[in-house]
Amino acid sequence: MASSEPGRPPTEPTGGSRRQFGFRFDPPFRLPLALLGVRPGTAVVEVDAETLTVRFGPWRLRTDRRNVTGAEPGGPYRWWRAVGPRLSLADRGVTFGTGATAGVCVRFASPVPALAPGRWLRHPAVTVTVADPDGLLRALRTPVAG
């Protein structure tokens, strides 16, 4: 396992083709996020041959990899638009952010639930501020099984 800076968990293979990407926690936002239940141990993006899963404290987003239509690097962001669980009023996209430096925007063919359970709020994209954006981009560009 590679060493990491404080607040930047390493990217770890977890067996087979499943990869985990920890979030980059900017120090000023650690305490407010922890109050929401978002900590390094509860915030991760997992990519395997079939599924993309985002855990962000009590929030979850899960979709089939075939639903992913693209992924682009992003940032830097304005902190008030990027930190915490956020809904974009412009396009209904969701952000799960722990810092303002950099992230990845993942787009979907069919919108998915994340901020609220049920069918009424679905998101066409998710932005995540992982510690290894380039690694996540490479993992998402790996061909989907089947």
C-alpha cells in the first residue's frame, strides 16, 4: 500500500478488479463533515467490473457500469458549491465533496438516486472529490465486463 498525506487516503485495490478510491479531506472541512457522518472511513468510491458505488456517510449512489457514459476531471471548485452533499439546481447533478481542489464528474445514461430515496429525485451526474482523481478516471475508462 502506498503512503499517503494526512487527509488523503491511498487508492487501494481490494481484490480482483475492484478498486477503492478514498476522498481527499481538506482540513477546514473535516469537523463539519464528521458532524454529518462523513469521515475517511465512511466515504469511498468503489469501481469493479460491473458496478460503480459511492458511499458518502449516510448517502449512497450505486449504478451499473454500463450506465456510466463519461467521466471528466474537474476543479478547483468554490468550497460553498463543492463541500458536503450538494444538489445542482442547474442540472440536478449531485456532488459529494470533501474539498475544493479537484474531483471527477461522472455522467450517467439514466439518472440515479443518491440524495433522497425513491424515484422523485434522480441525478444525471455525480461529482466526487477523491484523493486520486486520475486513478478514478483510469478505472472508469476500463472496459465494462460483458
